[in-house]
Amino acid sequence: MNLSETLSADFIDAQYRKWKSDPASVPEDWQFFFRGFEIAAATPVSAGDGDPEQALRQAHVGALIHRYRDIGHLLACMDPLSACPTSHPLLDLEAFGLDAADMERTFAAPDLMASGAAPLKAIVGRLKQTYCHSVGVEYMHLQDPDERAWLQARMEPGGNRTELSPDSRIDLLRQISAAALFEAFLNKKYVGVTRFSLEGGESLIPLLDTLCRRAHDAGCRELILGMAHRGRLNVLRNILAKPAEEIFSEFESCYDPQDLVGSGDVKYHNGYLSQRDMGGGDPLTLYMVSNPSHLEAVDPVVEGMVRARQDRLPERPEQMVMPVLLHGDAAFAGQGVVAETLNMSQLKGYRTGGTIHVIVNNQIGYTTLPEDARSTRYSTDVAKGLMVPIFHVHGEDPEAVVHVARLAADYRYRFGKDVVIDLVCYRRYGHNEGDEPYFTQPTMYQRIRERPPLNRVYAEQLMAEKIVSRETVEKFEAAINEGLDAAYEEIHGSTCLFPEPRFFPEWDGVGGTFSFNSVKTAVAKKTLTDLAQRLADMPDGFTVHPRLKRVLDQRLEAVTAREGIDWAGAEALAFASLLAEGHPVRLSGQDVGRGTFSQRHSVLWDYQTGEPHIPLNRLMPDQAPFAVYNSLLAEAGVLGFEYGYAVTRPDVLTLWEAQFGDFANNAQCVIDLFIASGQAKWQQLCGLTLLLPHGWEGLGPEHSSARMERFLQLCAGDNMQVANLTTPAQYFHLLRRQINAPFRKPLVIMTPKSLLRHPMAISSLKSLTDEAFAPVIDDAGAGASIKKVVFCSGKLYYQLIARRQQIKANDTAIVRVELLHPFPEKALKAVIGRYKKASVWIWAQEEPENMGAWQYIRPRLGEMLKKTLAYVGRNASASPATGFPKIYKMEQDGIMDQAIGLHGQSGEVAG
């Protein structure tokens, strides 16, 4: 259908009748068209004293206003490297049945023009100034009309600009100059050294400074930032005020080797904590989160840290602590963890009151152009599903950048939602300072080469406007350079001290050195009995599902009878006792409220009303809080969030449970880059606990293995605790030790599935009240005549002892290694010393030979034995488990045959 047909009287009349009967039956543009038509009919100034053609034109103007608000960004001048667009067919007057003659006619625009009506020329001018100059805005996808109206009221009257005072403009120039001169200094002193320069995006510094000030004015007292490499050193220097001496020390590598701690990390990965005096006596605490080279992996970590800081505060937590995430354009569009993090933003267990996302849009990812990196127009399009505003801003218009930063901060504080700023700029050099961009983008970099630096351009603008003199500019530039020179002279050629890590004070007094020393984790019998009773008490009128009531009654009976406490019961008592002692507990993951295997039931639902009840939050008036959240269906983002939470709150038992252990695969980057190596790289301690269901039950490849071998391969230097437990009591004590120990280490527990209801996998009340965690459990019934010793871990133990009992292999001892790392050498030596007559030593496992603990255990245990350690388990395999039930059973029986003996081999030793 061509334009003339679209605008024909018959067609319009038909559309109008449809709209009158059902406004939603016509496209949105037509809805605005007819709404404007009726407004015009009631507005004499615009209707031309009842002129029906003028009324029709008024409706067209209404549609035009809506279209500019909707897609005016397509005409915005946002790219420093390209000519500004001058027209777009969807925004041409002809697209609305208007022409040049209409530009002089007056039309009603009550929500756009202060006068209520104006010539079309003025209306279009205001729309272009607001939506088509240095700022392009995407906000009409927001479903809340109040949000759209709020944004319009702040953008349209001033044409999407903030009039800055002369002093403010001079300060803006100082910030841009500080950013530019810092990079120039590094480039001069450390030629070719990788630093991921900010040059081309210097306006990021006033953008962040404005966010800090605006947020502080709104009540923010802590701002936590996450960002990748580009411009990181500049942000550390000019926003977090990291001393230049410390930055130069990292370039000089002048540390005394005797002072070094851990493996360390490259300079553009390190975090930093500082305080900025913002005036008024309330400083702003700024923390830049340490991050790996996986560009967006830090995003959920920042969110977890912010939530942890907020959860400490009794009042206005989301106002007091705010997250800011800095992204690259290619990474924001390409990395899946970005979408996971965005999805968390309004979820109860993960919301932080709105994140300000800043995309440093270099218009290139390494050497890849946007057309090869994404299938959308903008790198920000993934955020549109979140119903949040997106501001695209010209990176070489610093005053527009400041305006957008103010608007973004105000929106975040007004609506408690995310907001995205797309800072369209470029990188002056290649991906890093040793890269040659002309190899792959010669024309782009020819344009960049011809562009003067932003500080020069803005200085010339202010000098031309008589805002500042050349002498003043030269004076403050000289002061900046003199300060950098002085810092350089102090560090260059000297030996400097390795800086102590700066972190939140909650970590004072908490160590990072693992110890096998016993930790008191036993709880008095009366305390546990009382807690068990309170867990069983239901609110008045609350109806528990009949089958579930039997389960809960059995848990209470096990405690009162002092026997038969199962896995979920022991967990509930561990949580309850910690809460009673004042230690908060946070548990998240897919389906953790009930538990994947319908075992936990930490959240109960009224059988008749559907109302929830959390017994662990109704223990006593002064208890610590228990937080349990069924997570979004994601692993990397959620585990990153919980890691961030745990590294910020050492006083909280923070747990993440995978639906099945194998699903931790999807979060492997978080495990590798943060959990396993965070302390070595950044001296960052963490007490996060991972609960990973593990065990061969005949359920196939993705529901058997928690990939124990991967965790053990990452273990070195006591960096993590990896456990595969056999009793509820061990689980109880290990959970309590995690929070009561004087150190913090990540704890990875291979949790069971079949043992959750196994009749032998139970513990007595005495084992909770009188014992502690044992890293190795010897065979209590073994005597001096033992000829074979079988070491194992986890659920397999129960199948081994069942076979031993069947064939009466009384000369075989079965030893359980409950803690695999740190390797319990002392405890194992004591056990081995008991079996001096044993001639056969076996490690038995369910996992294939190239998986599980075997490759980790073999050199360690074999060296201790000074004898051959035999392997019993599945053959090496590319897949963790078979999907054929009969083969599974045959393999499982074969392990028993080899480790203990065949049926009918009573009393014999099977080597």
C-alpha cells in the first residue's frame, strides 16, 4: 500500500471506525493519530475555527510527535566517526501527510510546548533538539506511562540539554584533561606497555564523576563498580583517586619479591577501595571490583556484592548502595552473562534497586566490526526487554554526557530500575598498545588519526566562548603533568612496598589460611531439641500437605528419639543452630526452597490457601535471618552473584545449590576465574559453599557427576575445600564449621541423592552434640587381621559395606575420605598405620577412571603408602555415565565385585 492509498479518505474513515469501537485494533501510530484528531476538534487554535482539514493535519502532527519520541534516535548525531544523519523516511513530513507549507501553521502540542500550541516548525525543532542531536533515547517501549511522562518532562523542555555554569564547564574541561594527560604520560613513560587506553573515550571520566555526585546527593554512600580493561587505570586514578605512585609501581614491577603474596594479577584487573569527600561530611565509599579477563563475568559479582552491602542496612538499603557496571559494546551484545544479570534486576532475591550500565562503545570488538558481532542495530538492544530507558550519547559532546549521567542517576533513584548509557566513542589505538589497527580497519583508523583529542577540542570551544583563557588551560595542564612527574620520580628505579589489599571492614580479623584444627561445631542436646520442635510448629490455621506432614513429623521424632536423623533434617538443624547463634544464612539456586529431590522443604505452602511459611524464620525473636530464593534458570549469573555476596559478608553462611551437580558446568568460568583463584590473584577471601548433587543412580550423563575432577584439578595451596560426605552428622558439622572457623575458604560439597532417603545414611543426636567434623573416617569395626583396605568417598561407601556384609569379607576395611582437599595427610597416616598386615590397597569410586578423585588421589595416597594403590571403578570414558539402565547396574555391580569380592567369595581377598 503506497502513501496516497494509506492516507485516502476511505481508508482513514475505516481505520477511524475501528479505533472508535476498539482502540487496540489499530496500530499504535494510528491510535495517536485519532487521539490527536479528537484533541484538535476540541482545540479552536489548532482546528482553524472548525476547519476539518486542519483537524486532520492536527492528528498527523500528533502521530509525528509520537514517532519522534519513538524512533527519533535514528536521526541522532551520536557517532564521532560518521557524518550526522539528516533525514529518515519514517520521520519525513510526507510520511504523515504534511508538507513544507504546514511548517508555518500552528498546532496543539500541550505536553511538548510550554505555550500549549506552536508552529509546526517550532514543534519539529523541539523534537529534533530533544531526540536527534547528541542524545538518542529509546524509551517508548517502557510499559509504565508514568515513567515515559517523567522522562519526557525532563528531556523535552530543555531540548535534552543541561545548561552548565561557566565554572562547571571549566571543571568538566579539567576532568577531560586529567584523563587525556594521564594516558599521554603513560604512553610516554611506558611505550608499548599494555594498558588498554581510554583515549577516544575520555568523557567517561566526567560521566562517572557526575554519577557519583548525583547518587551521593540522592543518599548513596557506597558505590560499587565493575568494569573490564578499557580505561580501567584511568578510572582508578581519576574517579577512585588511586595514587599515581601505586599505579606506576605496577608498571615498574618494583616490588620486593619477599613481599609478594599469591600469584597476583595484571594491573588492569585489580580492584581498589577508596573514599571520596563529596562535601557535607558524608564521604562516598567507592569500590572497584577485581575482575578477570572474561569481560562480563564480573557483572553478577558486583550485583552480589551490592546486595550483600544492602542487606546489612536496616533503612533505605537500595538508596545507600548502588551498582555501576561498565561494559564494552561487543561484550554487552555478545556475552550471555549480561542477559542473566539483567534478568536478575527485578527478582526478589537478587534486586539491588537498579544498576546504571555504561557501555564504552568503541564501535569495534578487538578487530571485529559491529556487523559481524551482533544481529541488532545497537549493542544495547538486549536491555530493551527489561523495559528500561537507553540513552545513546555522542562521546565527544561532554556536556551532553553530563546531562545523560544526571538523568540516568535520577531515573534510577526515582524508579528503582536499571538504566543504560551507550557512550558512543572510539579507541585511539588498537585493542591494546601493541596492536596495529590499520591491518584490519584502515579507513576507520584513518578517520581516528585525523581527529584531535577531546581535551583540545573542548578547550578550544571554551576559549572561543571566552569561558576560559589559554593561559588558564596551560596552567592546570602543567599542574596535572607536574603531579604525574613527581609520582613517577618517586617510584622509578626504587624498590617499593607491595600494597596491602583494601577491603570492607567486615573482614577484619578473618583469616585466609586453612587449618585442620578442630572447630567447635557441636550443639547442646537441649538446644537442638528445642530448635527441632520450633521447626515443627506451624502457625495457627496453617495446613500442611498430608504427605509432607508425615515427613516433618518423622524429622522431629528422629531428634526426640535421638536416632535416625536424615540428611535434610541435619541440614535444617545446622541452619537453625547458626541462625540462633546470630549467623545469617542465604541459600539460592534452582528449586532450593523445596529441594530438587523434594527433601529440604525450607519453604512450606499452605495446602488450602497457597500461603508460604518459612519455619527457619520463626525460631525466636532475636534470631538472624534465613533467606532462601528459588533462582532464575541460570548458573553462571547466579553463582557469580552468590560469590559476590560471600566475598562481602563473611558473617553469612552463603550457599548455592545446583539443581544437579553437572549443571555447575554452565558456571565453570565463575569457578575458574573467581572461586578457585580469587585469593591467589587478588587476596580476596571467600566462604561460599557450593552444594552439588553427585552420585551414580542410573540417571544418565547429565544427572550423575558434579565433575569432582575439575574442582580437584583446580585445587592447590589449600585454595578450596572439596568434600564428599557419607553421613548427615558430617554435613551438619561441616556447614557449621564453614561459619565458625577463623578462616574463610570456598567449600564444595558433593551432596548425595539416594542417600537423602537411604536407611543407613542416618545419624544420632549424640553425633551432633558430642562430635566434630572428621576429614577421614576409619572403619570402626576393623581389627588387626585386615588384609585389604578399600579407600572410598561418598555414597559408594554404603554399597561397599552392603557387599562386604553379604559375602562376610571380614578381612576388608573400608576407609572413607570425607575431605579430599585440603588433602588430610595426617589423618590418613594415622589410619594407614593401623593396617600393617594389609597387602591389598584399593581406591574405589563410581566415576570413570579419568574422572572423580582417582587422578588426584593416586600420587598423594600412593606416595604415603609406598605400595601399589589399585584402582577400582569405571573405565575411562568421554561421558560421565551411561544412559542404559542395564549397563549402569552391570558397571555398578562390577565395582563391588572388584573392590570387595564376588558373591560366594566369602572371606577371600580379591586383589
